[in-house]
Amino acid sequence: MPSHANVPKAELPTNRVFGGVYLNYCTGYTITGNNFVGLLSGSGHEGETKVGITVNNSGEDNNDIYKNYFTNMFISILAQNINKSKFPLDGLKLRCNEFTTNEYDITVTADPWCSDLCGIAQYQGTTNVPAGNLFSKTGIHDFSDYNNEKEWIDYYHHAVPLQGESPWKPEYYSRQTISLHGTGVTYNEDACPSMSLELEAKNYFVNQYSMMSNSIDSLEAQIDQLVDGGSTEGLNQEISQAQPFEAVELNDELLENSPYLSDTVLINVAGKEDVLLTEMVTDIMIANPQSAKSESVLEALESRENPLSEEMMDAVLAGRDTVSEKEILEAELSNAGSQRELALNRLIDIYRQDTINSRTDSIISLLQNHPTLSAKYRLVMINLGLEDSIAVRSALDSIPAQFSLTGEQSITHDHWNEWIDFILELQSDSSSITDADSNLTTTLLSLSKYEDLPGCLANNALQYLSWTETEPHYVLPGDQLKNEPVRIKSGKEKSCKPQSTIKLYPHPASGYII
């Protein structure tokens, strides 16, 4: 809900952080209409650690921080650890926020343990719907507008006028991990409308949910048809089995399917040194500008036994400032997913406040039909609150059959089973959490060590029982980007190992001369 928050000033020098809102392993939220003001005293506010909104591990879901106001903060919005997904490209979106005289407007960080999916959604805005944030442009730090220390971000901003200021385009930002993309959309007072929070808007959000679902289906079908010629597995197999005499034919096919090649295929291309010449690999990467923003693709290029030349690598890296047709479609898909998630969350809020007895049934129906992993866990929690053990077990056990869980997701699912077993055992004895015996509290202690939502729930339970006391954890920015996720060195900066022999590729050569 909208609010006005004064974030207090530290009276003495201290390492403590004074925070406004802290979201820990939360999802299904939209934060909008809040005003965060860092209180001043004396001659200045240097050295004070005031943070407006912190998002810690909101996971892979589409969540939104929209149209909030920040003044005199050390960090206005701090997004730390895992707040994004890989496929599809969902995650936390920061849109239409207004920043004034802050040391850092937006900062994206992570703990050392966070090695995968660290950061926020790659696409912040689209060519048609720019992100719309208004930056402080204080220049107190090199990255004071947008400091991203984790995975790549494509940031879409409104059109820049020939004359006058353009606060919607960041000036001090992490060029190593952020690509800025101007659009033809003009910024005006209607660019960021206030979000409807009225309960009477149910029909609007029902229609919005349906419309975004149709848009997602259409975009997914279009992307599936275009990416890798419609079959990633088939194209990958073709690359793996290609012989040297098929190099030209394979090269032509890959260029024909560009710029819609997936990272999986591009990694395979980078490693196919016995068939594809460095010139061919370079041309394919240039034809797919998204390759320059993929850590895994760049690592594959650097791991080649026969490396690309300095000029070739520079040409590939130039793709960081380009948006391919594939990326445009993916950004639109990501935006549609965000809008559908927003409609879902608003409908759940509306149904919760509905006076009709069937309100819980409406929420259950929504979550049953919503095609995301987190929705199924939310469904588990709804049924758990109803003390319907059969529905809880059914919902939880069906998840592995509905989704192809990654290794990490499978581990988290096991933790969910432990947490549910703990709660169901309490419910079966008509006990509360304060009645938990030593065996059950041991389960809590074990679960609380994990960096996932069940671990967070267990830790919350331990705090409720006064077994532990945990303060909010902040990952503050460093002076420089410490964990560079994307190779940003030009060819001129990289060291080349001297080659003791001359190697010719492909062997045998046939049908072409380079």
C-alpha cells in the first residue's frame, strides 16, 4: 500500500543499515506509491547507510517495484541475490520510480554464494513500454544511477530530446553489465500512470489476465518457431555431427537462422573448431548480438584452443549495444508475463477481501490454472492454511510431474516436503508451533540453514520461538564490480598465449578458400 516513510539518520558513525522496506524471499508483490525520505541533520548526509527498499531472493517470478519516490537515500532500491529466471526471462522489474539526490538510485548485488541467476530480470522495459525511471544523476559514484554488479541487463529508456534534460536515461551506470537502448517513445506525464488498487477493478484484472495469457501464448509460439529454426535439439545435433567438408553448408544454415540462435547452439558453435573456422564463428556471433551478453557463450569463446583474434572479439563484443529481433520478442514476452503476474496478484488480493463464501475457491482455481512453479507452491500454502492435508499432498506431489525441475529446484522441492511434513504433523496433533517437540525443532534447525523459501519459513519459525534472532542482511555495493559476469575486455586487453605450432582448420579443407 502507498505510504510515506522517513528513514532515520544514524546519530553516530555506525555499520548498521537503516532500512525502509525489506522483502526476504517474498513473491507475488507489487510495491507502488510509496515515498522514502532520508532524514538529514547537520551539514550533510555523507557516510550514512540509508536504504529505501531491499529485495532479497524474491526468486524467479515476475515482481514489480513501480512508481515509488526516493530522496536523500544512500541506496534507494537494493536488489540482492536471486531475483530472476533464465528461461523464460522473468524476474524483478524496477519501473517508473523517481529518484532525487541519492548516492545510489538502483543497486544490484549478491552474496558470494550466489553463483547462478543472480540479479534482476534481463529486460527492464521494452521498445514499446520503456522502464520509465527518473534518475538522480548525482554522479557521487561512477554507477550512482544504476549499479549492476551481477548478470546482464537490457535497459529501455524513453526518447532523448535534442535539447533539455532527460532524467529517464541513466548517465552514471555500469557499462560492463548494462546496455542502454533508446526508444521512439516520448516521456510525458502519462508515461507512468498510477496503478489501480481498487477492489472494484476485478473485471478489469480478469480481462487483463486473459489478454496477457493470449499474448504470451502467441509470443511463445512465435519464438519457438524462430529460435534455432524451430528445433534446438535438432540443430545442436547437426552441429555436433558435422564433418569438415560440411563447414560451408553448416555456416550458411546457421546464418540463415540468425539472429534467433539460442545460447545452447552458440556454445556448440564456439566449440566446433574442427569444422567452423574462426572467421565463420565470428560472423555467426556478430549475426546474433545477444551472444555478447551471455556469460556462458563468452566463456565458450575464451575456452577455444584456436582463439578469435583481437579484431574478431571486438566485433563480437560490439553486440552489447545492439538489440536483436530475438531480444525484442523476448522483452515483449517478459513484459506480458509481468502484466499477467500483476493481474494474478491483484485478483488474489480482491478475492481475499471478497465477502462471498467462495472467495478461497476462486483463489485456488486461479493458482491451479496459473502455469508457474511458484503458483503451485502458493497453492500448497493455501491448502495448508485450510488444514486440507489431502489437497496439500496432492498439490505438492504433482509438481515434479508438471515441471522439469532443475537440480537446484529439486533440492528446494525436497526442503518443501520437509517443511510440509513438519506442519502436517503439528496439525494432526491439533498442536501449534509452540508445542513442537525436540525432534520437530531439530527439523526446523536443519531447514533454517538453507538459502531458499522453506529455509526462510523455518528461520521465521525459530525467531517466533525466540530460538534465534536475525537482523536483515544487506549486500552493499563495492567500489568496483567485483564479480564480473560478462566478459567485457576488448581483444586489445586480453593476453594471448604464443602458439608453438601452426594449425589449419578445417582438415581436410574443401570447397572454399579463406
